[in-house]
Amino acid sequence: MVSELALAVAGCWQGKGKWMVRRLRECDPELAKRLLAGHRDVVTSGDIAGLVAVCDAVLAPLGGRLTEGFAVR
């Protein structure tokens, strides 16, 4: 989903499956590298820190996480 958002914000074509990675590499190679590394870390070791950091970086210019500042009253 973050890949789709990043591509949409950049005005780049999107894709599904392996084409999503190809489109992201064309549009923003550094983001693609960071997302894939974060995904690899989650799958291999369960470490989510890298993936969360990349997602936060994509969301930051758009106002950040939707739940930021959210409180149930």
C-alpha cells in the first residue's frame, strides 16, 4: 500500500505484483531499495523497525499517520 501511495503522489504509473516493484524502482530507486530491505527484515527476522521507518517517511509529507494524535474519549 505504501508503494501505491508513493507512486500516486509522485504521479508515476502503478502496477501489480512484480510490476509494482519495477515501477517503484523507475520512479524512486532509493525508496524501492529501502522498502524491499524493510520487507526482507520483517520476513527474515521479524524486525519491523526499518519498514515502519520507510512507511513513516512516505507518510510524513502527507500529514503523517492517520492515528497520530487520535484519542478515544
